[in-house]
Amino acid sequence: MNIKNNNRLIILCTGIVLLAELFMIYLDKAMILLISLLIILFLTLFFYSRKFSLLVLLASIVMDKISITIGGITITIGMVIVILTFIKFMLNGSIFSLKIVKGGNLNKIIISCFILITLLVTSSLFAVDKVGALSKTIQFIFLMGTAFIIYIYTKEFEVRYILKCIIITGSLNIILGILQFLGYYLGFNINSIFSLFDKLNGRAYYGISVVNIGGTIVPRMNGFFVDPAPFAGFVTTLICIIFCMNLYKMNFKNIITLAICSVSVLLSFSRSAWLGTGVTLILLIIFINFNRKYKSFKINLSIVILITLLILLFKDRIYFIVERILQTFQIGDVSSDGHKSMAVYAIKAFISNPIIGIGLNNFKDFVGYNTMTHSMYLTFLSETGILGSLAYFYIWFNIMRKLYIKRNYSNEIVCIFFILLSILISNIGYDYYNQLYIWSYIGIAIGLIDKEENLSVEAKM
């Protein structure tokens, strides 16, 4: 970083520290000094260390609960770190030094994103809740920006290293989930650990969700997420990373790690995540067995050991798991019936405006109370219409197709392909497309594809 950028960094750090002092003026002077020093230390490490900033970013994007609401807008810690990372890349010139292959995949993605945003803005102008639709559109732009930032990191680090960082930072979610689960049964209030956050921000709570299964209240892991479904969806991506990045060395340590992640998904009691995990792993196993590159016997044996471990660990809770699955088909179940009725409303909303939809974040206005479609596909169909849905899913289709046709099938490509597949499947029964971690994986996928395209262009020169 040059001297000019250093001066900008000093001004930025000073400004943030002064703002922090103004907001915390009611605190003790010693506390203000300590917080100021910590902020300076954090910003110095963040702006000067690439590895530190990457770890902080990956850790923050899965901490959904740590947030603050200002003027009706909820700002998560992940959003703050994404903005800081963007400022960092502006200062060090990473954004301006990017080389985009003419006619390459990144160009197509950028054009698709521009078309989608144009359609979303147009739809917002005709929506009942125009402010809500426009705010959701701004959030969408932010999500795309997150993917772009992660894409830049793929230029600085190997994808394998980024995936390892996701495992490290993602383990914090599982640890908290385990503490939540144990705390529920031991009568320990996990909120007390984070009492400081509770005082500074009422929305930064750390409770655990519950579900009624057969008349019994059962706790659901949700980690740093507000909802168990995105938590379980994220842990499913960790399973894909551990599985795919160790295709040549599926040892006992990896089996235990997979078992812990699998237990976390099961204890979320999220049926959409179970669907995504189950179908993805089945397809992954089929892929491995039909690909001679991998040692399928060793992997199959590892899967048998993993399933045996899960059965032994869950022999007392198999009833709740089976009953939770059966709830999907039971008439009179509040949760399942609610999901079905919202699906009907989503279809009605689509019929009312099939071309551009009723506008993002307007489904609740169509129904008459605060609710959701419980399906990413129904959300886009009802709120963005045919045009918006085509533009959005073209981005996914283009990325998945590019990954699939790569004939070398490196561990990284296999990993990202099945991660994105698990997200697409999980979102059939739920809607959490607006999670930062999903768009981080999209950024990694674009980076992987772009690297290969750049290599192809260089080889022809």
C-alpha cells in the first residue's frame, strides 16, 4: 500500500474512532479508550493483512444475529465487514486492476445482473409497497457486491485456501449450536455469555428455536443464524467442502468431522435442509462411483461408517426425525398446512402479475400479513414474474453449466458445484437466497470459472 493510501487509511481509522466515541459517550472513559484502541488494532490488521481480512469477512457473513436496526433497516455485522472490504479494495487498487476476459463468463454474469436489477427496479415502481420493494432491490445489489468481493479474493488466494477458511470460521457456528442445544437441556441461558451485545443491541440475541413434534417441544440448532434453515443449509455446504476436498484421503478424522456436521444438520430439524443434504450426497456418491479418478471403495466404506455412527448417536432421537418428516404429509399440521397455503397464495400472486411480478418484499402485502412463500422459486415467480425469474435463474444456470462442463473435475470444481446444487435443492422448501454466504459461494464459483478462462486465453497467445 503506497503513502497516499496510508494517509487515507489513517483518516478513515480516525473518523471511525471519533464516531465510536460519540456513540459511546455515556460509557466510562476507560472503556472508551479500550474500545478505541481495539478499533484501531482491528482496522490496522484488517487493512494490512489479506489473510486476516479474509477470515474476518468469512466469519462475519454467517453471523446473522449480530445486527443493529437503524431507521427500520437492519444492518448485520456481515454487511459492515463487506463494506469495509470494499473500501479496502478501493484503497489498494484491487478493483481497478482486475482484468476481465472479453466475451468471457464474467461479462455475461455482469450483464445478467444489470438486466435483473433493471427488472427489479421496474417491478418496484408498480408495487404496492414501493419502499419495501426498492429496499429489497438495494439488498440484492449488496448481495451481488458480496459475490464480487469474494471473486476478487479468488484472485489473491487459491480457492482451496478460501474453502479451508470457511471450514475454520464455519466451525464457530457449529460450536455455538452445540452450546445452544446443551444449554437448553441443562437449563443454561446461552444469552448470558453475550450480555454485552444484549445491552448494546436488543436484536443481537442468542436463543434457540424450538418445534412441536408429536406434542413434544424439541430444540432446533440455529447457531449465529436467526432461523435454523439457513444454519442447516450452511452446515450442508461445510459437509460438501469436507467431503469433496478430501476425496483422496477420507480418514477417521474427516469421518468424525462429517459426523459432527451431519448431527448439526439433523438437530436443526429443518426439512428443507434435510432434503438438500440427502439429495446432494446421493448425487455426489453416484458421481464418485462413476468417476474412476476417485477411490470409490474407500469413500463408500467411509459413508457406511458415517451412517453407522449417526444411527448409534441418534438411536434415541430417530422417532423425532421420522415424525418431523411425516409432518410434511399430515393434514392438520400447522407448519405444513401453513407452507401449503402460502404456496397457493404465491401462485395467485404470480397470476395477478405474471410478467414483472408484484415486487420484491411485497408478498406479505398480497397476503395481508407478514409471511413468506417458503420457497425461493415461488418467491421469484410471484415477486419478480417471468422476466425477473428468467434473469435470476439464468445466472445460476450459467454458473452451474460452466462448472459441469469442466472436464478436469478438480476437487474445487466438484466441491463448488455440489455446494450450489445443495443450495438450489434446499431452497425448494424454504427461501433464504438473501444469505451472504450463498453469494460468497457464487463469487468463488465465478472466480474458479474465470481462472480457467484466463488460462485458456493465455495458452492461445
